[in-house]
Amino acid sequence: MELMPAENSAVKGEKYLIFTILDSLYTMPSRFIGEIALFDAVYPLPLLPDYVLGIINRYSTPYALIDIGMLLQKKAAKRAKVLALKEHLDRAAILIDDVVDIVDVAPEELIRIEQEGSGDLTDVIESSFKWNGSDVFVLDIRQILARAVNELGN
Amino acid sequence: MRFFLCAFESMYVGIPVDTVDSLMVYGKEAGALILRDKSSADIYFSLPLFFGARREALRHGIILKGSAGADGRHVLLVPVVEREEDIPEEEIHTMPGILADIGRVSFISGIRFTDSAMTLFIDPAKFINNILSENPDALQGTHKGKE
């Protein structure tokens, strides 16, 4: 499923794709998302943190596969679908259970999440908003990638 | 660029031909990730054990160039060297950004997918530096001598 970037974000805020991981609601701006596909296979590599599962094949191009469930909840996510990021961010993808909705979110609806300290898990969640009475957590994908690079380098 | 393609359980590992001195028949299981042959001082590295593959017979050893000398030769042990192949550079992708240029996996110089098989291309010199720095006590194992 190809996702189009938000073209009219100035009017109603920004488009966010809401998805589930281990039954929790997460989201990120749809402009960061390249594609959603069914999980097929992952090729593990040695010496990676447990939330970097290895390499997946996206049209013959290697993408690193990240398990947000393992990163945030220390529990492996279901291997149901993969959400591939736009290539300009990085050739990386995350495991998700399923897509729930695409919504427009105005900046004033976003509730910033206070960082409790460097390296704390809250640093990969930048904000949240209410959707159908539930909290949806906005993943800071750049911070997740930076965190992986940091941990791999040590 | 020419590579020796070594078949593993679920992937291939490509070793640049120009880094290889010669191939040898090995024909045993590796008991450890790194073994030193006491008589020759050669050091053997088991690639399947490194990549977490199941224990299997290692039919071939790849003797690396520039590794002969008082410290012994460096030999990469693989299940089988299946073939030698010329692979165009444009078919080899770099590692994704979060995995590239990171010390621990920087020995992987590229990746290629064909049908459902993945080939990891490795830089043997970086691989050996990496594996020795990750396993500083590993050279205590001994090897019973070549067959």
C-alpha cells in the first residue's frame, strides 16, 4: 500500500498514520512512511541490539527491521506487517500489528511528553494525542534511529 | 568484482577473490568460533558459528592473503565454497544507514538479494579485526591439526 504525503497540512495540521504494536496505539507523520507491506522474512545479523532484528528484502534493497515492541516493552512484536520509512530518512522499517487509521492532527492537539532523562525510553516518544478516547503515542523515528546507531557504536 | 560465494543455511557469504591466497579442504565441524593450530600457529575462524547457524561440517577453508608469517595464516572456515562469480557493483547494495559505518558490523561491505536468497559480502580484514576485538579471550582454544 503506497501512502501519499500530506499535501494540505497547513489547513488541518498534519496527517498521521495510526497503527498498533502489541495492542498499543502508536503513530508517526505519514510523510515519513514509504510503504506498508506484509511481513515476509528477516535475515538476522550478529552483534545487533535485540530490537534490531536484521535485514529485510524490499524490492531487492536491504532495509534494517526494528522491533518497537522490544524497544519499548521488552516484548517481541507480532510479525504481521512492516512499515517501511521513506528512503531519505533511512532504509529502515518497523514491525507493526496493523494499520488503524489515518487522521489529521492539528499542532494544538499534540501533548508534548516530558523527557525524563537522556537514554530514557520516553525519548523515543515525542508527543501524544487523543483519538477515539485513547492515547496515541507519536514515535520520534529520528530518535529511534539515532538511538540504534548509538547503541551499535558502543 | 569477483567473489567466492559460500553457501550457508539461509544465505550466501561473498568473499572477494582478491583477498584470498588459496582454498583448502577442511572437512570437520568447528568446535569453537576461533581456533589456533598449535603446530602451525594458523588461526581458524568459523563463519557459521559467528552467524549463528547450526553446527555443520565445514568442508572448505579460505586462506587469506597477507596472513602468512610468524603469527600464522588466517583461515575462514565455511560449509562450502559453492562457486566463484563476477558480480557487478550495481547489484550490491550498501548497508542501511543505521547499520553502516558502525564498528561492530562494518565488516559487511554490501548486500545482494537474488530470488529469495541474500548474499552478505564481507571484508575479511575488517571481519577478523572485529571478531578478535569482540572475543579477546577466544584464542585459548586449540586445533588438532589439519587433515
